[in-house]
Amino acid sequence: MAQQLTDLVEQFCNFQRKQRGKTEGGVRTYRWILEQFLIFVRNRYGRLARVTDLTSPTIQAWMDDMAGADLALSTMRVRQSTLSSFCAWLVKRDGLAANPVAKLERPPHHREPPKQIPGASIMDALVEAAKARRRPRDVAIFLILRYTGMRRESVATLRVQHLDGTWGLRGVRVKGGKTRDIPLPSAVMQFLQAYVERVLGKQIENVGPEIPLFWSTWGRRGVGTTRAPMTGKNIWRLCKVYGRLIGCPELKPHDLRHGVAMEVLEQHHDLEQVRALLGHARIDTTQVYTSIRPPQLKRAVSFYEEKALKMLSP
């Protein structure tokens, strides 16, 4: 009897976490997407999915089903890519003879400019709001987001050992299970060092290199105070709380990434610098920030204002 896919999906997720260094958020996404395929197979054939269901016709039928549900092309592309990675993993372990996804067409990849890009004033306002509330942890988090454009999951994984003097952050785990060195202004690094000594040192005994930088604390009835390392979801919620405080309730952590990218691009006009800062593997991913929107276009021709005024003056 052909092996069922449920256990293999879990093995694949463990491989991604332990051997590829994927974040918990990334692994959860892999698992959820693959479970959607398992659900499709069960609904289609009335039984649990098996390895023998990993065929081009069945996968194409899944894609057609998603298209019929009017899912976005980007969503379909990500789901197909995840299933392809799973099949490639099985091929390397002799679970499949070949990757069936390789025979299928991939949904076109249209990169659109971000819809919400906060300016420097909004990003600064987050830091100021955290300072006004006397929350050094929140100040530290927003300083990192504001000056690096890091993803929230990467910020949540930061540990004391990642702090490197006045230079910045070393060996930070980023998307794809890779690590990067990320610079920070020396003033920000001094604040982070002080945060470790004055705040984290009071909360955690024996603060060592492996201790997470950011913790959540909450009360539980019958249990008392509970403390745990922050997650990407905690940082998302924190951004929403402060977004409401500064009058930007729709603000998300990833919006700050876009804001930092645009700020660096407008200051230096060097797309390669933006690519290196954000950690994009491909420059075409970064090129989305070169799309000129109406406000930028208005600024681009502002030098005409004085000339037009002189020309039309009586």
C-alpha cells in the first residue's frame, strides 16, 4: 500500500526547521499549504492522500480548483512552489521518481508596488510613542525595524549574542534559513546595549549570549505572571497597537520594511544598496521600489515650479 502523506509532511517540516534553519513562522506556512493539498485530495478521492497522488494531473487539478476559487496568482504561485519543494525533498529520499510539478506551468509572477509605504515621520512617530510610554523594549524593537527594514520574524529571533558593539547585528537568521550581518547606527547600538544591562538584566537571571532580546509578559489566572520570548505575531500586534496610537491603524511591521527601502533609495539612488540592506537574493525583487507613484512624480517635476512662475509672471 502506498505511504500516506500526513507523516511525510511532518518529516518535511522537521527537515526545514532543523536542517534548513527555517523560522517557526515559515515552517507553519509550509505545513498549512501542504495540508490544503491533503484536504483537496481527500475531498476529491474520499480518502487520505498518498504518495501516489503526487502526480502532474492531480496537482494541476488542485491548481485549477484554486483558480476556480479566484485566488490571487501570487497565492497560487507560493502554494505550487511549496508543493514543488516537498516533491523535490521526496525525490532526494527516493520517495518519488521525479518532481511532478516540474511539468506544470507556473502562474505568472507580477510584482506590484507596495500599497502602503510610511514616510520617515510615521516611522519616527512609532519610536517617539514608545518613548512617551516609557517602554524601552518597544523602543528597541521599533528602532531596529525603523533603521534596518528587518522582517518581524527575524527581529523576534534576535539574541544577546547578535549584538556587536557599535557596528550592528551579526549572524542574524533571516528568510530562507540564511544568516546576515546587519548594520545599525551606533546610537541605536548603545541603546540596545543599555537595554540589555538595565532592562533585560533585571528580568532574566544570568543573561548569556543565547538569551532572546525581547520577551512578552502577561498574567494568567491561577498561574500568575508568565514570561516567554516574543514571536513575530507579538511584534505584529505591537505595531498595530502603536499604529492606532499615532493615527495609522492599518500600519504593519512589513510596511516599515518598505518605508526603509524607499528612504534609502531616495537618499542614495542606488538600488544595489537597497537590495543589500533588505537581503534580497535577486535585484528584480528590489526593483519594485523603483516604480514611480503620483506623489513621487509630482516631486520629480517640482523644479519646474519656479521656472513656470517666472514665465507666467506679468
